[in-house]
Amino acid sequence: MNQFLRSRLFQRFWAVAGAVSIRTKVLGIVLGTVILLGLFAIVQVRRSMWSILEEQVEQQGLSITSYIAQSSASLLDVASRQRLNTFLEEAQAHYSDDRHNTEVSFLAVQNGAGDVLGHSFKGDLPEAIRRVVSAPLAGGHDAKWVESDGQRILLV
């Protein structure tokens, strides 16, 4: 500490700080405090807004999947597989519309064992998505965030 007080940088700072008027010093202290408190407030508001928005996305995801589950229950037999896929494609397009302010990347319906019964992709289910949805979620309504190929995906 003693060495810091004798350092050239500190001596130079003290020469400049000591040369200004008391009014400038008070203004500098007030301005520094306002900036520091403003940055603190911005960080806190951003953190709370992020958690609120994430919670709202989860609730919206649960709402969408509840509707999909109820609407697709009659299409789960093998004969209706193509109709289920068509329904999921249309539902994805509907919920990804600007009016809903969401982006539904894909919809997939799986049974209790984790087997995918239908999905909203044209053709086969991509391997990256197959890995993400391979493990079944806990029973009931559950939502979890997973990382896949550098993206955060909400599985509901």
C-alpha cells in the first residue's frame, strides 16, 4: 500500500485531482455515484425481466402443448400418422405466425417410452432433434431447457 502511494501514477492523479475546485470534485463524485447506481439498476432490471420472460415462454409452451395434446389425441393410431404430421405442421405454422409473437421451431408427439409418433418436419426427423427428444419427459406437464447445437430449446 505504501508503495502504491509513492507510485508515479498515484502522484500524477493526486496532482490533477488536487488542482481542481471543490465544486468539480463534488460534481465528479455525484456523477460517478449516479452512473454506478444507474448501471446497477440496469443489471437488476435486465436480470428480473429475463427470468419473467423465460417463465412466460414456459407458460406459453405449456399452453400450446396442452392444446396440441388434446387436439392430436384422436390422430395417434398408425393409420392417422400422416394426418398427425400434417396437423403438427399446420399448428407449427400457426403458432410461429407474427400474431402469436412466438417461434415454434418444431412440434413432436411422443409416447410414454419416448418414441416419436409424429412431428412437424417435412420428411424424416433430423438426427439432432431426435437426440434432443429421445428421452421422455416426466409425466404430466413438464418443461425443461436443453442445449443443442449452440441453441437453447424449451422442451415441453
